[in-house]
Amino acid sequence: MQSVHGGRKVAARRDHVTADLPSRARLSESSRSRFDARRHIMAFFTHHVCRGLSSSAVRNVAIKHLTVIGGGQMGAGIAQVAASTGHSVTLVDTNGEILKKAVKGIEGNLKRVAKKKFSDKPESGEEFIQKALQNVSTSTDAAAVVQGSDLVVEAIVENLKVKQDIFSGLDKLAPAHTIFASNTSSLSITDIASSTSRLDRFAGLHFFNPVPVMKLVEVIGTSATSQETLDCLLNFSKVLGKTPVSCKDTPGFIVNRLLLPYIIEAIRMYERGHGSKEDIDIAMKLGCGYPMGPLELADYVGLDTMKFIMDYWSAANPENPSFAQSESLNKLVAEGKFGKKTGEGFYKYK
């Protein structure tokens, strides 16, 4: 394991993740004091909340150490938020260069947060940065670090087999009390958990991108997930400063189950000639107050990602018309036009 903090020198950095804690400036002076005090006791609070749980292997879990599998944008974001709230975090990826970039981004974000949060107290800002960085370490060996973890959160590619293989291997090494959670946005938690023997200690913990900014976390339970595990993850999410919602293990959980069919239906309206893509987007922005229209949003999400999720849902639920294929979506993906990231999708980007 490689520590990413040595005195005042950081060994590795990343520039992707977005700044945290944007809402503090809007608080009253007294509320700010309570806000800051709460940040200092968050990890302690997590311990005592989870200690109160009963009658399962997670009864006495204190989520002090978190292992995040995947050093990409989501994994780094989760690591940043957890480290900022007093948790010890090990960020794991098989690629050491990805880990260096991840930590560089975390440090850059923390500096932006500190500059905003401690504008009149630069020394306090520097202390905030160093404390958070001291809580982060990196490793390319998940097996070596999971043995000391209270919670393992996986945030890797949306591939069921890869996720199952990772959890299957870690299941044999992690302590009995360790909770496993997947950050998947579309795959079945039940299917992922089936590769392990800790079905009662397995759940979904779906953060939204960018993690430090987006307040929502979906906590997804399967039919086998214990209430103690769900309660622990709900409280853990609150400790991170998030607003958790409980979800069942259905396709897309809550947000994506509503969002993706909405986007697909907008694409079908365009295919049927019921409106131009521009008019459909303008109508939803001005009529519903949405910041982006559905076809704009599809380009932003990534048409390849949209197709991957819809293909998975369609195969699992062939009778559901909401998950039916879209000719336009399939054609654009086949042409390599994935949206904003490739420069063209439903719209062209410079």
C-alpha cells in the first residue's frame, strides 16, 4: 500500500473530481459553526450509529476504514468525500498511473474547497487539506487491503462478470463484518451479490456524478440484504453529508428507472416525426423547467452507455415496452457517435 501523504508533500494527484461542500456559504453564522463541528465528529458518529444495530454480523460495525475499488472519476469522488469526513480510505486500482491522477484530482479539489470554505482563514484551509489527504492511501492490491476494511465500495466498469469476479475473490478475504456495496447505476445488485456468501451484507450504494457535489445517494437492498446493513449504509451516507433514499433492486432503481425511459421515449418521438430534436428539448426545458432537454441529456450521458443499459434491461425484461430498442440510438452507436465525448451524437459538438 502506498501512502499518498508524506508530511506536506503528496505523492500522487488527480484533476478530475469536482469541489465539495458548496452549500456552507449559504448558511447563517451559527449554522456554519454547527456545520464545521459536525464535520469533525462524522467518523465518530458513524461508529456509534452502527454500534446500535442488532442481530447480524454488522451489529458492531464501525465504518472507519473504507476501500474503494476503481480509481476513475466516481471512485476518486467517493474517496474524496469519505476522506473529508474523517474516514480512512484506500483507493484501489490495477493501474498505478490512474491512482496518481486520482489523488492529484482529489488534492486539487480539496484546495478549491478550502479556498472557498476558509477564504478568511488560509491556515485552517491548509489544515483541512492535509487532514483529508492523510486519510487517503492507494494500492494496486485489493486482496491486501480488504482484510482491514469495514466497507468495500466497487466503482468500476458496468460489466456484471467483472464485478462478480472482484467480489467473489474479496469475499474470501474480507472479515465477516465487512459490508460490500456496488456503485452500479444499472446492473442487478442481486446478480452481483450472487458471487459472494455475504448476501445479508451486500447492497447497492449508488452515488451520482460528480460525487462531491451531488447530494443524492441511492441505497439499494435486495431480498437478502439485512435491515442492519441498510441502516448502516443509510447512516453512513448521511455522515458523508449526502441525502440517501431507500430503493428496491429493480432495473435502474429510482432515478435511472425514471430517467432512461423518459429519454428513450423522447428519442422515439423524434423517430416518429412528432417533433424535431430541437423542439423536443426546448419544450422540456421551458415547459418542465429542466436544465437540459432529453436528447441533449442523452448526448451528455453517452449514447453508448444508454444503449448498454437499455440492452441489459431489455434482455432481462423483454416484455416491458419501456425497454424496447431504439433504431436511432442503435444507428448512432454503430457509427461511433456516442454524444458529447466523441464530438457528435444527436447534436454536433466542436
